[in-house]
Amino acid sequence: MKFVHDAPLPNREFDRQRGRALRENTPRSVVADVTDRPPHFDPVSLLEAQSVDRVSELVPIRNFRMVQSPFTFFRGAAVIQADDLARAPSTPIEVQLCGDAHLSNFGVFASPERRLVFDVNDFDETARGPFEWDVKRLAASVVIAGESLGLTARQQEAAALSAARSYRTSMREFSKQSTMEIWYAALDLDSLIIELQDFFSDEALRQVDGLVSRAKGKTAQRAFEKLVDVVDGRPRIAYDPPLLVPIDRMFDADVSVSMSEWCASVLEGYSSSLPSDRQDLLAQFTPIDFARKVVGVGSVGTRCFIMLLLGRDGGDPFFLQAKEANASVVDRARGVVSPYDGGERVVRGQRLMQATPDLFLGWHNVVGLDGIERSYYLRQLYDNKASINIDRLNAQTLTVYARICGWVLARAHARSGNSAEIAGYLGKTEKFDEAIASYAFAYRRRNEEDFASLQAARDSGRITTVEG
């Protein structure tokens, strides 16, 4: 930070007017555009290119999960939508993007103060980019989810408008707040339930209660009971192939020893990315076992490991997840090279966007047994985390959930520091909301076509699928 005594003073009204002026070159109506693709464009080839450096035996699991429905396909197809977004007109207002802001990437987790909060919870694709890219992905996921739930077009539109309107009005409120007020803003789940209890139906409240119960139940002790067996008096991560495979079951004895040493080097190197007090806290745990674990939809095939550690005794378990981080699909689509390796990129993005990042969030680069250096980020595996069950939503709860996600996304973007400029661009009318809803419907149709292409690739034998 440099002190410049004669520099212009910050002026939020100036920033707001600058945002308004951007409408001349980038009208809010262009947000609705879904640009035509080049001739002979093949969406499946983007997924295949993404899988080249993944664990080959796990790619068919990813394919299987993606061909289940248009919504599961959409979850794994961030690379395709980013490619489409890069061809369409975009605003010059950049923020730290989630990069994959669909409905299932919002959820509940515990803050370091042990409060349950609701926030964005997946940052594998985080990068700088036009703010509306995240809003478009969120709204598209709302409409695609609504279609899968059998909702009418009017109900889907209401939910998409709810997300966009919430984002716009929330950004306007954030633009009036101080920098520190924005930074400390968080969506406390207990406060949220009290605020919405008169609006929710009894069934909706039961869903929220179920979400809270699932979150409170996802503790290290519960994970220990689910994921660990006791073998010869020692705790070992269970063998449940192909989704959960301990290191000593993946290779022969000699390689397993090397792999264990590799995991230990990841843990040691990652520790240096933590603040000193977290390093001291981590040092109180003893690493016991390591395993490869398959997670998510779009992430399947990336190298992901879990580590079992013990604290004071066998009844004090702790789990870390080490997840491979490659280049963001946002950067790839825009032709940008991040100044940070994948793991550091994810951690920096999460720390900026999330109100209460994981206490143990850090990163490390390490050379694998194949001689290739890869980047990983690490976090707690289970810390009262839970996501909404999209399949159980109805028209009312989808609309409310979309509104909540819109607020959270606006808060996450506002932390980048240019809320007044975004608010000035968005304005007070519903022009932006309507353009986003139009985009969401258009992209739902495109997503259905791409989903059919993946199904055709499966049927022709071009790709293989394995249940998992």
C-alpha cells in the first residue's frame, strides 16, 4: 500500500455514476445474449480435454454422474458455460468470481466461532472476471433445477427473477455500507430462519430444519464412525472402491511407502501456508492414514485425498481434505494466466469471497510419484457442512432459496471493493433482472442440447460410464 498525498479521495457516488455510464457501451439488455457457437462446435470435446490430466480410471464415474440429468450435467459443465460466456458481450466490471456459482455450491458450514452460516462453499474455479458471469450461472442453475422439478415456465421465471433481483437490491444496499461493514457481513443461519419463518410453509421449515440437522451431524466424530475401520487395534480408513481407497490398497508395498511419504510432505508443506497459530494447532495432531476419495461431479477425476489425524487420543479424530487445483475454467475461457498456482488461487479467492473461511484453509505444491508437480489446497473434510437437497424443493422454496443465494453472491462480490460501480450499472429498475431471467431460459435450452450430446457420446461408445 502506497501513500499518495495528492491522490483523489475515494468517492462512492463517482463510482456509482461510472457504473451507470457503462450502460452506454454494454446495455443491460445484452446480458440476455447467448452467443452463437463456432461451426462444428463440440461440447463433449471440452469435457474430454478437461479429463486428459485426470485419473483415467475415475473419469467414467464423472461421465456417469453427468449423464444422470440436465442438472447434474450442468454441475459438471462449468468449462462449457465459461467458454460460451467468453464469446458473449461482458461488462468491464471485474470481481473475484466463484466461477461455478450454481445452486448446489451454496450451503451451510461452521464458522471458526462455531456459528452455522450460509455461504458460497466451492471455489475450485474462482478467478477474476466480469461480475455477471456468476449471476448468469446461478440463474441458469435455478431454471434448470426448476425444470427438473417439473415446475412451470412461470414458476421457473419467478425463481430466476428472485435470484437476480436479490443480487441487484442487495448490491445497492452493500454500496451504501462502509468497507468494514461489507467485510463482516455474514448470513447467520439462526437469524435467517427467524426472518423467514412467517414466509415459509411448514414443509419448507422442515426442510430448513433438516439442513441444519445434517450440518450439525457432519462432524469429525461422525466422519470417523462412517469412514474408519479399526484394524489390529489401529484406526484405518475403510476400503470402499472406487470412491474411497486407502493409499496402501492403491499400490504395492514399496510404492505405498513412497506415497505415504508424499502425503506427509503435502501436510508439512501445507502447514507453512497457515498463520502461525494454526500451525501450532495442526502440530497437535498426528497423521494416521491417507486415502483417495471421489467427491462431487465436476471434480471427479482430479486427485483428491483425505487424511485422518488424531489429537489427544483415539477419540479425538480430525480429517483434512487435499484437493488438486488446476487452472480455473474462467481463466481458460478468457485466455488469462493466473499469477498464482492452482492451490493458492483457490485459497486466495475463498478468503476474499467467503465471510468465514475454513480455519485450516491452505495450499501446497508438490511433485507426485510420476514426476509432475501439482498444486493442492487443503481444508477440513467435515466441519458441519451441508447443502440443500435440490430434489426436494418446490416452487415456493426454490424461489426463496434463489433469493438467499442472490444475497450471498452479492455480498461475496461486494468484498472485492467495487459494489458502488456494480450498483450503478444495475440500477433501480428490473431491466437487469429480466435480462438475466431471459438468459437463464436460453441457456437451459442450450444445456439440454449439450446434455443430449453427452448421452449420444455414451450411447455411441465415445465415452464410457461407470456407476459410482
